[in-house]
Amino acid sequence: MRLILCIVLISSIFAEDEKKSELKNVQVLSYTKKADILKFMKKSVAKDLGVKCNYCHNIKDYASDENVHKLAAREMMRMVKHINTTTMKPLGLHDVSCWVCHQGKKHPDHK
Ligand code: HEC
Ligand code: HEC
């Protein structure tokens, strides 16, 4: 009985690992679950820039880095993460999102 429990436990740990490896090429965001990253992509990234997924992705391979807009977006994510951890959080302020600058546009206004 204990052995069975052990096996069940170990296999559930491996199942958890498999879920993590579902995301193949996530270098900046801290998501490990596909459902969570999809929600963020839909409700924040795509919406905040007013674009569809294919603006950044080869929709047959979301992990691919072949699209320059995706590479730019990754650096933007790095920047946003930096602002939030070094500035906004220590000051007790709201997190910055893509919307703060982009407001539904690919290219934010410069003035
Ligand atoms: C403005 C660019 C941009 C748009 C639009 C966008 N994404 Fe992404 N997406 C990214 C970037 C950048 C990453 C990688 C983030 C990282 O490295 O931390 C990513 C990662 C992903 C991943 C993880 C793939 C993997 O396994 O590595 C999925 C799935 C994904 N996006 C789905 C979507 C879907 C679905 C949409 C449309 C609703 C969408 N994305 C819209 C930029 C974008
Ligand atoms: C502090 C303001 C700011 C924030 C926050 C911000 N951006 Fe940007 N982003 C800009 C500016 C400014 C440009 C350049 C616009 C130009 O030169 O026309 C830009 C350009 C881009 C581009 C390049 C467009 C292209 O032609 O490829 C992408 C993609 C992008 N941002 C994605 C994002 C994403 C995704 C987020 C949220 C994770 C984000 N940005 C957050 C200011 C910001």
C-alpha cells in the first residue's frame, strides 16, 4: 500500500515536471503553465498592443524566435520586469504593464 502511494506520488511529481516543460522557450516571464501564459498573451500582450498572436508568432510554433517583433517584445518584457522589481514594488506602487505605454497601439506616441 505504501509502495503504491509512493509510486503515485512520484509519478505526480513527474507529471508536474512535464507540465513545466510544455513551455519550451520562455526566458523572461515566470509562467510555467500553458493556460497561464495563454491568458497573459490574450488579456495583456495582444490586447495592450492591439495586435493578433501572429504579429509576434509563427502560430504553428509558438516557441520559435523567428519573428523580430517577438524578440522586441521579449526585451520589452525584460524592461517591464526590471521596472516593476526595482522601482514599482519597492515604492509600493502598481505594476507597470504594456498598456501603460502602448494603450492599444503597436507604437506608443512619443509626444
Ligand atoms: C507582442 C508580441 C506577442 C504577441 C502579440 C503574442 N505573444 Fe506570445 N510570446 C511573446 C514572447 C516575447 C514570448 C516569450 C516570452 C519569454 O521569453 O519570457 C511568448 C511566448 C508565448 C508562448 C510560449 C511558447 C513556448 O512554449 O515557449 C505561447 C504559447 C504564446 N506566447 C502564445 C501566444 C498567443 C496564443 C498569442 C495571441 C493571443 C500571443 N502569444 C501573442 C510575444 C507575443
Ligand atoms: C515605458 C513604456 C513602454 C512599456 C511599459 C512597454 N513598451 Fe513596448 N515600446 C515602447 C516604445 C517607446 C516603443 C517604440 C515605439 C516607436 O519607436 O515607434 C515600443 C516598441 C515595442 C515593440 C516594437 C514594435 C515593432 O515594430 O516591433 C514591441 C513588440 C513592444 N514594444 C512590445 C511591448 C510589450 C509586449 C510590452 C509589455 C510587456 C511593452 N512593449 C511595454 C514603450 C513601452
